[in-house]
Amino acid sequence: MINADTLSAPALNGVVRKLIPQLSKLYLIEPSLAGAANVELGETFTRWGLRRAVDDVPRPASASLRKIGYWHQLAFDGVAKAYAHSLDGTDDTGVPDIAGFGVSPLVPRIADAIAWLDGTATVDGVVRLVDIPSHQFIGFWIAGREDHVVTIHAGDPLLQGLLPLRTVHRFEAMMAGFREFRRQVPMMAP
């Protein structure tokens, strides 16, 4: 069984209270959202990042991830169309501060990955969003007895070929895919 690594109900209610006054700014970004009869906070996941070179990651690789905040899906008339992200720290009420919001092609990809996982997942664990900027990779990290990953977005077609969508990969297989990608496409030096 899989479950989202998310916030408590009171903290989620606090996120909603912080988002409501900011919706008018979102409507400036995407005016078509203003016509929605119903706006709701959809799925919320902890967001984790790998902020070191892939070749530098010790085993197990998941030990090198750190929590950086939360990703919130925003649904308009029942369809996820926007997002908000909040920081890991909280204000004095225990609610994370909203760091940004907007529309992104990631929103429907995340919704699709959620639906796919709900319908086909055969692994157990806690679902977290993982962000690996060096490879333009976004996925679901399923943290459990064995760590797994489901690709949501891979910025390069070669990497997406190594780590296809709608597939549960062992976490270490993801790291091997990154190393193979680097072998085939050397990264530019910083």
C-alpha cells in the first residue's frame, strides 16, 4: 500500500487559508482559471531534492536526499491545473509559508502519475516528490523497505528512455540510469 507523505489536516487547512488571498495573482498568470466554480487543494506531497553530483552520492542513494518543502496540486472544477509550493519551515502556527505558485506542464503529469500509481502500484511505501535539477528529473520517490521511483518528467529524451514513464524503478536503478546518461552525454563543467 502506498500513502502520500503530506501535512496534517490542520496544516493543510492553514495552507488553504494562506493560498486564498493569493488566488487573484494566479488568475493574472492564467485568466481562464478565474471562471472555475470550485477551487480546492488537491494532493500535497513532501518535496525532496538531491543537491549534489550524482557521481558523489553514497549508497543508499536515498540517504542523500533532503526535504525542501511541499508540492500542492490545485484543482479547478475537479481538474488539477495549477500548483503551489511551500517551504519546509513553518510559521509560528505550524503552517508552511507559500513560496510560489503557478501553472506548469508538471501539474497534469503529476496527476497522471498519481492515477497510474493508484491503479497499478504493487510496491509499498510513502510517496514523496523528488527533484533532481542536475538531470531535469522529477519523480515520485516511494520510500519503503526498498526505495523505488516513478518518473514524472525527465528533461532529456535519452534519460526518459533509460527511466521511462509509468514504470516503477528501484531507486538504485534510477541512479544507474543517471550515471549511464552522464556517460553518454557528458555534462558541461560549472
